Amino acid sequence: MPKVVFSSTISTVDGNARLVTGDAVPEITRLEAEDGDPMDIGGATLAAAAMRAGLIDEYAIVTHPVPVGRGTPFFPALDHRVDLTRWRPGRSPAAWS
């Protein structure tokens, strides 16, 4: 499957990938119009740009077993944070109260 790597820090990619160093939104729009096949977008910064541009038709959110940490927020436009201080493995949020 062909891959497109969006980066402002690297200058080359290997295999069947090609590098795009400019604005990702026009390239994603072009790719979507070109073949219309589903594409996966990974990475919080790239996904947020596609979200803001209205380019995402379906979300498949993958959660990892560590719910607390630092880094780029997956949903940067949210005005609130999830309170994980009462989170316990195997308990749904409804059972927190």
C-alpha cells in the first residue's frame, strides 16, 4: 500500500513512501479526490489538522493500556480534560461515582 509521510524534520523516506514537507491539508484533499479509497491518518498533530479541515469521515480511535501521560493531546480543540484520578482498570465511568 502506498504511503505518504508528512514531516517538517526529515528529508528522505524509504520503501513505497513519499515525503510531503508542506501543508498536509491540500495534499490530503487531493489524495481523497484522486481515488476516493479509505486512508488512515495517524499522529495527533496530523489528525488534528485533518479534523479542523473537515476531512475525516470516520473515526477509529485506538486506546492504549496507559491512559495517563504527556504529549500532544489527541483532541486539542477540547476545552476540558478527562479526570483520570478516579479511573480504575475494569471499571466503567458510570461506576466512578
